[in-house]
Amino acid sequence: MAYNAVEMKDWQISEAAEAHMKTPEQWRDELGLQKDEILPMGRLAKLDFLKIINRLQNRPDGKYIEVTAITPTPLGEGKSTTSVGLMEGLGKRGKNVGGALRQPSGGPTMNVKGTAAGGGNALIIPMTEFSLGLTGDINDIMNAHNLAMVALTARMQHERNYNDEQLARLTKMRRLDLDPTRIEMGWIIDFCAQSLRNIIIGMGGRTDGYTMQSKFGIAVGSECMAILSIIRDLADLKTRLNNITVGFDKSGKPVTTGDLEVGNAMTAFMRNTINPTLLSTAEHQPCMIHAGPFANIAVGQSSIIADRIGLKMFDYHVTESGFAADIGFEKFWNVKCRNSGLKPHVSVLTTTIRALKMHGGGPKVVAGIALPEAYVKENLALVEKGVENMVHHIKTIRKSGINPVVCINCFHTDTDAEVAIVRKAAEAAGARCAKSTHWADGGDGALELADAVIEACDEKSDFKFLYPLETKLRDRVSLIAKEVYGADGVSWSPEAEAKAKMLENDPKYADFSTMMVKTHLSLTHDPTVKGVPKGWTLPIRDVLIYSGAKFLCPCAGTISLMPGTSSNPAFRRIDVDTETGKVSGLF
């Protein structure tokens, strides 16, 4: 049933839906799982990935559906809500459907954005557990990551305090001779804590550590999280965790977690994170929650593991890419699918009238401030101009050979005339288009979207990558800039170009994925530039190396791995009923 999404808060809808939530035992029977393939954890459960994939390895895959978006406003355009609504719509059509979404970070949950559970009747339940740590994967990642920093800083202290002979005799260590000015790794915490971006550690005496500048990032920006999203099994996780570059020695040679002999212990902390957690939509379709990597510096997707078992368990499997199609979809297309070997059937392009109005020249949109009148009143001229951004993303999806479906994620202020403009432009660009009211109406509001996706899934697709794996790094960046962003070309800073040439000439980086770092608020590197700009060049200032995840990250603009908490954060509105223990105020 659909709840009154206008009068009820999301957490209230979740609470009402949870009254009918399935137990782990009921899920086991419904999904046809063996007794030892579901791992109960209170009223939640994890799925034993290795056992399920081994048993179902010869079963044909279901239809693979990706959800992305046009270039968003700072408010976001509802990719998670659309993903959940689509699952509910397919469920209403009687399809065996499930999905996989990213685990949300505590930072945005306690800040402006709030939970990433979807919204209204297109919601993931139980919302409290989903929003507040789930089954502990992020905590395990924090422990693994920070253990590497403990190993690093302790090693630097001991190498300073002992000579070579003492080091070998007392600690059984060889000297790594780390350069304190070239430490790449920092600490992590799962909050937006701007005061920890730049810190000094090791203050005190010789036994209080090594004094140096350090930093904190948010947990979902950790390379450990990026690794979880792309691994195929436990052995792959162990190998990658031992190959993370923590810094460089004084001769310029990289020093890894394997050199610190800490990678295996990190794997012990993360051994259970390879198993997805099973939740559901408010209408009780199964949805796995697994991994939550940043979408700007990492792949921005739920895990390859979840997609692999989802395609075996479900006839229709829905997954979501972070940010807009120029970032999230591009990485899904050229990184995630290349690593997984999976070929998608459909990409759903989430579109809102308000975002199109912004791209058409509408007033600035600021999170936490009421929308200007142009966004809540009919304005056909702004929509007509703004559809250029949507059409640009449709063309990007079509270059991959995947069938695009535009989902108009409707708000009650959208008019029929505005919707008609979007539909006409989408269909003229070669995409199916569906209006969807899943936020207000759940699966019943997503039936047109579900039907369009089913039709697109039944059509033949001709999936192909933008570039072959042997393409050089600078050529990859040029292709992405021109074919996906619409730039005329790329300009490299002298330092970035020198680094790119070094990486291109070293065979160990030949199979590393190209993970672009760019703002999600514009097709360009400048977040203030909207629409589909012409006559511009993409500047690359640096290339970051994530050797465990096997990512090379060309940076167009600055990137902070530690967001800041706003002046009016969400945690001010969260409360706990001391009689029942129920949490309220989560969005």
C-alpha cells in the first residue's frame, strides 16, 4: 500500500512499512536460498556471497538495469528514489525484481542531505538501520584503514628511535625510510568534520609517535571502500589491501601496506564486508546494500559482488550510479562493467523539471533554502532551453550501446505542458520517456516507467566501451572530455603531464582504471556553469594513484575528501523515544 507522503515524514512511512517487513527466514524461503546462505543479524541479514554465487554460477543472468541522472541541482534529482520506485513498479507488474544500492555515509546523514534511503513511498526499509551503520561494514572499513595508519606512524617512530641493527634485533623490521613530506594516506572518520582536514600528530616526546602533518578524510572516501566496490572475492580483497600506497620513501619509491605487513590484518577486519546486507523497499521488493564509495574520486557504485548475485537471483536487477551520467554512468560504463564483465540492458536517466529549469537559465538553487518561484510555477521557456542538458546525457548513454529510458521524476508543481516538452525532446533524441510519481504513489506511480524499462530490456543492445584497455591515459582523458563532457580538448599542467607520461611508460599501470575527478554540478570542471557549454577546455592539474584499487584519478579542479558540516545539520532534528527506543527525525 502507498502511504500519504505529503503528510508523513520518511521515517514515519518506514516505520509503518516495517510492520510488514520480512524476517531473514522468510527472505530465505522467498528467494530460494539455502539455510547457510543467509546470515541473520537481528532483524536484518547478510547474504553469503561466495556460497550463493558458487551454487548459482550456471544460472542465466537476469536483465541488468542502471539508474543515472542529468546534471543535478545541489538538491539531487532522486536517483535512489527512482531506483526504489522502479523496483516497486516492476514488482507491481509481477516481475521477480531486486536491486543493489550504496550504503550511506554517516556524514551526509547527519548533515544537510539526510539519509540516502530514497523518499516518500519509494523508500528503503528499515530506514533507521540503513541510515545508522547497518551491519557494520563502514566501521570495519574504518578499522582496517586506520590500522594501516597505526602501522605507518608506529613504523616511522621506531625507525627514528632505533638504528638499523637495533631495528632488526628489537622489532624484526627492515628500514623503510619513509619521507614524512610524502605521506599519501591519512586517517578516516564517517562524519563531515572540517576541523580534521589538516592536523599535526605526534606532539609530545619520543614515545608519543612521529611528529608530522596529517589529515582526516570521510570513511566512504577511503581506498578500502573503493576496493570493496570492485572486488570479485576474498582473495581479490586481500591482494588489493596489500597493494595500497601509503607514501614514498626518501628515494621516491612507493611504500605499500604490504611493506608495512599490515594488509593481511586489514583483510581480517574486512572479511565480513564482502557479504551484502539484505533490506527491502517499502513495498517489500528485496534490495541489497553493499559498498558506498565516493562518486567523484572513486567509482560511485554499489558493489560488483551485489550485481553478480542479484543477476543470478532476480529476473530484473536494478543498480544506481552516483552523480550525473557524465560521472556516474561513465564510470559504470568504462570501469565497473569492464571490471565485472557484466553487460547492462538499460540505463534510466532520472530527470526533474526543476533541474531542467536551472539549466535553462533559472535562478541559483541552494540546499537548505526554499526554491525560487521559477521552480514551482510553470515556465515553459526555461524547460525548453534546459532540455539540452538531458539530450546531451541521452547521447552519452547511446554511445555505450545501452538503451536509454528517461524517467521524469515528477513533483506536484510540475505541469502537463512542462512534462510534454521533456517527453518530446527525449523521444526525439532516441530515448523512451516515462512520467513517474513513485515518491507520492509508490509502485502504482511507477507503472509507466516499469513498462518502458521492460520494453527496453527486450530490445537488443550493442554494449561497447568508450576506449580499449590499451588506450594511453592522456588519450582516455581526451576521449572522456570530448565525448562525455563536450569539451574541445584537455589542458595539462606541467606537473600533471609529467606524471601522466611516467604512468603511461610504466607497464604496471597499464590495466589501471581511469577514474575522473570532476564536479558533479556541471558538465565542465566549473560547478557554476550550467546547461551544455561550448568552446571550453578541461584542465587537469594532477593525477592521483590508488594502487590497491588500481585507479588513476586525473583531477579537473580541487577535491576534498572531508566535507564540512553545515550551520543547520540534520542531527539537530534526530531524537530517540526513551520508552520504545525508536529513532525519529531521519529525514
